[in-house]
Amino acid sequence: MENFNIENYKLELEKRAYSAWNISPKLVEEALHVEKDLAASFARIESNKIFNQLKVLKAMQKYKFAETDFAATTGYGYNDSGREKIEKIYAEVFGAEKALVRLSISAGTQAIAVALYACLRPGDEMLAAFGKPYDTLDSVIGIGDDSAADAGSLKDFGVSYRQVELTADGKPDIPAILANINDKTKLVHLQRSRGYQRRNAFTISELEPVIRAIKKYKPEVIVFVDNCYGEFTEIMEPTQVGADLIAGSLIKNPGGSLAPSGGYVAGRGDLVEKAQCRLTAPGIGGEVGPSLGYNRNIIQGFYFAPHVVAECLKGLEFSALWFSRHNVISQPEALGIRSDIVQLLEFNDAESLIKFCQSIQAASPIDSHFKPVPWAMPGYDADVIMACGAFVQGSSLELSADGPIKAPYTAYMQGGVVYENVKLAALLATQELQNT
């Protein structure tokens, strides 16, 4: 063992492993140098993971989660001890008074809609403080091409809407936000993640002064944060810096890639109770909702989530630095603080974007033998290519990439529950691009 060199051993072993995909030894060696340059960033991510992991563990122990809590309930789901403890654990970890965590919330958009409908009434106004929210909320709010459709949007129920744009450098415009809060303003919507916008996700330290300013200006206004893609990327959540309510999806960060579906709403107790009634019915609230045997997946996924999110963050950090050194514009740049699990990569042409997404698919554990091609996806003004080989359909926590086939040819890369898988995808894509 005296002559054992760990760096040489790692290099030779990785060359052998990546040779299964015909990755050149030169790229493998270059990747090790990139990882060395990311040592400080990886250490910060690992430190946050340890903090979050122990926080989850302590909450599970506090509420005495037991093997008997895995038992399935059916029908109404009365007295589902596992479901009740899961909601208490979520609330504890997120620094909230109460949480609603249900398998029947099938998407982040649904979780957000439940929260918005719970809080807003006819005559109220919703203010989007960070520009227009995700496109999937257009129909919920009642804006966009189908805003006239009588589909039960907030607009249909007499809730008005306005929005405040970000500053030229992509920052919250606090004076403009306060200037747009009026007597009708009931809820201010903050979107933490970048979504499909060319801006960085907002960190907790950036959200806090916005929330504080709003609450000082109008204390009774509800500050709602769309927390999708953001959970466990830092050591605090928006509810721990003053947000009244947050919502997210279990097939993103908090599901840990094990939850097969689901979503959550967490925050002030009275508002979560309204969300419970919106999801089920007034008078029933959170007392019903059978777990159908999925309590194990939901709580085990939550237990794994800090580790899995850390794997995602390391994979995206590697991809950001790696591709920036291969003439691909990366946003955010590496070595910064990440507050979501989305990476933008800007390619020079359509062919490069397509090859990148096809490489992501080829590196996936599921459906790797399929080759995605651009197609006319409804709601987009250009063909879109989408790559995702996931265990859970549509899981944003698992490695995926998509992008519209139009300038500036941007791929939205997200997730990656196993760092080595993300690294493989990056190397495979680079080799494909070099062979073009």
C-alpha cells in the first residue's frame, strides 16, 4: 500500500468504466481536472447535505415514525397515522406550522393551484412579483391564449392579476413591487426557480429582503413562494424567512426520486387548512385521503432527498464548468450558490442542441435505446426536443433535458439523482459534438 496512488487508481478505473460508452481516455482525464477545480463547490454542497440530512432524520425521530406507519389505507383514509406523521415531518423540516402532503396532488402546478384557490376570493388581486410565472399557470390565472375559456380560472372567479417585471439585471424590483400592492392585493406570488426564464434562481438570502419589505408594507398580504425545484438546495426554505405559504411537487426535490407522484403545501396553519378544504371539501379538509400503501415511498424519498439533491447539484456544477470549457454558454456559471436544480446550456446551432439532448437520453437508465427528435409540442412556437429516461414519468429530479429548436438554442438541463450518471451524460454529449 505504500506505493498506492489514489489519483492514478481513480483515473485508470474511470477510463475502464467509461470505455463501455467509448468515451475517450482524454475526456476522462480532463473530467478529473474539472472535478479538482470544483472541490470547494462540492465541499459546500456536501456540507449543506449533511445539515439537511440530519434535519430530516431528527424530524422523523421526533414524530416517532414507525414501521406500522407504512400500512396502507383505502377508501376515505381515516386515521392514516403514516400520512399524518409525514405531514408533521414536512412542516418541521420546512419550518412551517402545518403541511399538506398528498399523493393525489399529481403535479407542481396542481399544488400551486390548490394554494392559490385556497387563499384568493372574488374581488381579490394576485400580484406576481417576479414577472410572469410558469406557462402552466396561465390557465390557472386566466391569462394567455386561452384566458377567455370558461375553465374555472382565477379570472373566472373574479380574481384580478397583475405582475411586476424584474430589473434589467434580473433582480427583484422591490420599489416597483411595493408600488403595485393596493387595497385589493391579497397575495404576492414569488417564483424561486428560474423555470424557463434566462435568469438565476433566487437564493434564500435574495428572497428574504423581498418578503420582509412586503410584510412591512402590508402585513396582512399573503406571501406565497412557488418552491418547485428549490427544496434542500440550501439549508433553509422560504417559510423560514417569512413566507406565509410554499408549494411544490414530490416528483421534484422532496420526493427523492422514490415518490411515484404527489405534491405539498406548507406554511401558516390557517392557510394550509384552507388548502386542505380546497383539495377535498369544506368540512372534510385533511381528515381524508388514503395512502394506498405509498407512505413508505413518500417518507423514504423525503429521507433520501437531501442526498439526492446534493447529487443533482454536483452534477449540474460539473456540467456548468465542463461545458463552459467546451465553448457552451452556461447559466448559472459554476462555483456559485445554486437555489434550484436547473442548468441552461446555450449551443451554437440546432444540430448541437439536438445531439446534446440525444446524448442525455443515451446516458439514461430507462429508454436509453430511444433517440428523441424535435416535434411540434402544443403551446410552443417552435419544435421542441425532450429527453428523459426516468423511473417516474415526468420526474424533474431525474436527469432530463429539453429545449425549443430556435435561437438561442438553449437546453434546459435538470435533475440527476446519481452524479456519475450526469457526468457520463456530459462526457457522452461532448464526444458526440466533437465528432460532428
